[in-house]
Amino acid sequence: MSKVALVTGGSRGIGAAISKALKDAGYTVAANYAGNDEAAKAFTDETGIKTYKWSVADYDACAAGIKQVEEELGPIAVLVNNAGITRDAPFHKMTPQQWKEVIDTNLSGIFNMTHPLWPGLRDRKFGRIINISSINGQKGQFAQANYSAAKAGDLGFTKALAQEGARNNITVNAICPGYIATEMVMAVPEKVRESIIAQIPVGRLGEPEEIARCVVFLASDDAGFVTGATISANGGQYFA
């Protein structure tokens, strides 16, 4: 019986690539999504991966969603906390709502997803938690005080929880993608995109599949001695 993997924000962008790669690696995959029903249906039709709708910002919804996935697919062994949003604004223009929405999804969301799952992982003495942070959680970014704070918080969460999970064979790791050729990045004006690429030593954007391959490794039995780690997948743009 294959292990069950749950990917939040798993039907689009980097999350979709992660879901597909885990399926190709032999996992039974559940992809969570927040709101785009049309994209989720298209993703399921294309891949056969089941999608489940709830907001990671809502603890009770996460607990109920996890319960549904486990009832339908079996105990979750791998959790990829990928869901995230942006509400960018220079700090002097940032509203409390913009701050709260990003913190609730990008930071509290990984607590909301991991906490209900944790007792089962401890009981089964196996688990893989993989948190998708960001280069901007490492170096900061103009107009992203909310996003950078949340993604930096994800790294602190990763390091602390790794220490708690280790004795029960639960690893907790993070990946910090740089600029990746997702729909969002490709939608920015070409001149802006060129200026971004000019800052990346390898001379190109990353591909979602490159992040997905990092996830597949961290989820594997081969990565059992890797915990509390951060993989910086950014083409040499920033060294942490």
C-alpha cells in the first residue's frame, strides 16, 4: 500500500508540480485548494489526483479536511505545506487586514495543518513534514513585510518541530524557492521579468518541477537523516 501525501495549494503552480511528482514517485496524493474550483477540476481531470477544498487559515476546516482525506485514502504520512498568498504593499501603506491575511495563511496555516496531523504521526512513528518557505523569508523583500515575516516564521517552526519529531522518525524540513516560472511570475511585464533574471546567477527562472524534486527527496526514506534543514533552491541568488 502506497504512502499518502497531502499537498496544500496542490492544484496549481509549484503545488501542482509537487502533487504530480509525488504521484509519479508512488504516493497516493491528495491536493488541497482554497477557492478555484475550475482549476481544481481541470487538475483532477488531467492527473487523477483527488482535490479537497478548504482554507488552511481555518484550523477547524484543516482538522475536518485531514479527517476526510484519511477516511478516504488512509493515514497521511507526508504533509507538504505549500499553500500561500501575497498581499504586497509598502509598509506605510500596508493595512492590518493585509498583514493578517498573509500571516493567517502563510504562517498560521502550517500550524493549522500540522497540529491535527501530529498525534497520528507520533503514534505511527513516521512522518515527513515539508514546508515551502521562500527566498524572501531568508533575505526580505521590499513591500513584503507580511510575506517575509511569515516565510521566516516557517523556518523557525521547521527547526523547532524537527527537534520534537526526531525521536519518532518524523522529519521536518523546509524548501526556500527563488523565482520560479509559475503562472504568477510569467504574468509580470517582460522587462520586470528580465530584471529578476538578471539577479539570478544561473541566468534563468527556476522550474516548478525542480522544487518538486526537492520535495520528493525529502519525503523519501533516503532522507531519514535530514531534518531541521533548509534547501535553498534559488539559482544562486541568495546564500543563507
